[in-house]
Amino acid sequence: MAGADVTDPSDSDSVVVLTGATSGIGRVAATDLASRGATVAAIGRNRDRGERLADRSSDLAGTIRFHRADLATQRAVRDLATDLLDSYDRIDVLAHNAGLSAGTRGETPDGIERTLAVNHLAPYLLTHELLDRLVETPPSRIVVTASDIHRRATLDFDDLQFTSEYDSLQAYARSKLANIAFTLELADRLSGTQVTANCFHPGFVPSTNLFREAPLRTRLAVRAAALVPGVGTTQQDGADRLLRLATAPEYETQTGQYVGGDGPLTPDEEARDQGVRDRLWAVSADLVGVDSDWP
């Protein structure tokens, strides 16, 4: 596999749950994992894309199984978790890769700002619902797609959902900051288990479906950037970073890392702040209706 220092999954029975699997770096990663023998539970919203992806695995060593879910709603996340627990008796990797950059502010049926709901609360809740299975089938890993754009954000707990002065790029950056703070806190809370939690910066990947709902000016800028040689990273490069955390031997034991193309990075101070992490965890638990004392 080009550009990645990764190894094959530990055995052909490995099960990888991958959200955002039907486009962009998720689709590349799903195909790569299945080509090396893993069973990939590919999560996505678009049934046609998902079924086409699953069909592609017929000639691969492993299998891709499509599970349709719109992660914007908490009921859908819980229903997905039930489906996954019924379908697989082990989970070796839970990779949260689904992402959204909404051009205008909107709320989910749960009354949550959509970018926060999809990018942060869905991974938080899905991890909560699947964690027992991960702990029961060690060693296992949790991987979160973050972004270096988190460095331009702050978690304003007085208006976490941008009810005033909504800015799409800031909302996205804030959700990525939440991803990293969540991952670091989760890693600490999982100390003593054989479950690791790490996140990564995929690079700027212009050829992605992430910006499908971004303002027109943002979408045009992304398209223009995709035409400039040397700007950004490819889908394969981004997928390789995800695959490294999911399969490389060192990340079976290393945890609480934020990783870029050349290895671990130091995230913004706010993501590392224990007070911020504690408050985000408690607020997130309240927003999705679970006990904040987990795991």
C-alpha cells in the first residue's frame, strides 16, 4: 500500500467498523482493509454507494458489508449500534470517519446543531454503545478522524451549538477540536484495558465529499485547490493515515495520540486541558442522554 507503514490485520477474522466508508478516504480505507482479509462494516447514508462498495469486495480476500445510517440522529446511532452488536461477535477497530461541514446552521430532530451532532456527538454515542464489545474482544482500537483546523477553534461552552453568529468553518473547526479532546479523554479513561484510542489529521484532501453542504465559495475554493499540483493530500494519503492507526503494531499499545503524516503531533493546548476535556465529556453525555461516568 503506497505511502503507509502498516501491517496486515492481525487475523482474517478482524472486524472493522468504519463510518463515512462510502466516499473519500473512508472508501479507500474500506477497500484496502477488505483486500487484506478484514470484514469491514461500512457505514454510510447513501444506499447506492454503499451497495456498490459492498459489491466490490466480491473479489477481495475479506468482505465489505454495508450498514445504512444517518448519524445526525441519536436514534439512528443507537439503532446502528444494535445492528452491529447483532451482526458481529467481535469488533477489533471502531473508526469514526464520517464528517460534515454544514453551510448554514440547522438542527437535527434531537435539537442539536448538525455539525456538532454528526462530527462529535455521533462518535461519542456510538463509542458508548459499542465499548463493551470492544473491551470483550481485545486488543481493539478506536480511531477518530480529526483535523489540524482544530487549532483555530475554541470550545465556547456558553454557546457550543453556535445559536448566534454561526460560521460554518468555525463550527467545523470546533467539532474537530472536540474530536481530539474526546479521544484524549477516552484514552485516559480506558487505561488498564486493552483498548487504545487515537486520532489523526488526514491532511487537506480536496477530492472529498466532506464539503458537500459547505457554502458555495468554500466548495469552489476546494475544487480550485484540487487542480493545483502539490496542494493538499490524496485520498490514498489520507486513508493511509487512518489505516496506520487501525493496523500498525505500535498503535495496539500506544494510545491518546494525535497523529499526522510523519507521526505524532502535539494538539492545541485546549484539547489537552483537563478542565476542558472534563466539561466537554459531561456536556456531551447530557446531550445524548447517558451517564457521564462511563466507561
